Amino acid sequence: MASFLTCSALFTLIFIFLITPFFIVTDAKFSEQLPAPKASHIVEKMSHLHFYFHDIFSGKHPTAITVAGRENKFGGTVITDDPLTEGVEHRSKVVGRAQGMYAWSSLDAASLLVVMNFEFIEGKYNGSSFSLLGRNPFLETVREMPVVGGTGLFRFARGYALAKTFRFSGGKGDAVVEYNVFVMHH
Ligand SMILES: *[C@@H]1O[C@H](CO)[C@@H](O)[C@H](O)[C@H]1NC(C)=O
């Protein structure tokens, strides 16, 4: 009796192992390994970008708004669609936009978490973007934030941005920030 049970259990197992694979459809592929690019095919470029970022809360057409929390206080969260210009003046040529958000993320209210896509509309970078994710202790003269990826000409981007406040109008919170970005990309 015992050996009969063992035998039938064995048959069941064999049946499951032999038959089941035929019922699993495997034509869809979730991921695949691509051959590693040959070193000679990778041409990494280093770009330096220089522009001014205009964070505008005042006036009829603000490009930055506080959407949550208290303004300029821990937890305050701002969404931006800020113009990036070639020169320091607001009416200078717009070369791109900084679309994203920042949040007051330190208890002493002196540093921000920045999550932002910089999209460009000028010259060869038109249509390309890179993403910045970092900490911005905005009272410091120069803040460094990582560039963590990109699209278009900035594919595989990595690098860093140096942000330096050029002008800050305390009352409304409007700011003009000079950016120097060094980015390696394919
Ligand atoms: C940027 O690309 C868009 C879409 O392809 C095009 O309409 C626009 O004219 C381009 N701008 C410049 C300055 O080349």
C-alpha cells in the first residue's frame, strides 16, 4: 500500500514536470541582456551648460507656486515651470525650462530637496533634457546637485550642477540663479 502511494505520487510529480512547461506561454519577454557596448563604440562627451534659472512667484504669470505645506517652511512644496535664459535678464533668450518641484526638507528650513527636469529648446539640445535630483542648501554661495540621467543628446547623462544665487527678492521669494552644469553623456 505504502509503495503504491509512493508510486502514484511519483507519477503525479513526473506528470507535472513533463506536462506543465507546454502550458506556459513564453513568447513575451520582459527583459533581455544586451551585448555590452564595445569600448571603442562609446564616445562619451562632456558638455558644459551655462544659463540662468528664474524662479518667479510674483506678478500675473508666476512660474513657481507653493502647492502644499507652508510657504518657505519645513514641508512647503513648490512646483515650477521656470524659464532658463541665456543671459541674466528675464527677457533674455529662453533656452529651456526647469519643470519639477522642490520641497523644504530640513527642519532648520535652510535646504531643499530638488527633483527637476531641465528641458532645452535651443540649438542642438532642442528636445533633450536631463534630470537633476539633489539637496540644495540655498543659503550657501554655491550648491552642488547631481545630474542623474537624461534624454535625447543627454542619454546616459551623469554629472553635476553648480547653482549660485544671482538675485533674490526676499518679499516675494523671486530668485535668479546662475547654473553651471557639467554633464557626461553619449
Ligand atoms: C525645436 O524643436 C521643435 C520641435 O521639433 C521645433 O518646432 C522648434 O522650431 C525647434 N526650435 C529651435 C530653436 O530650433
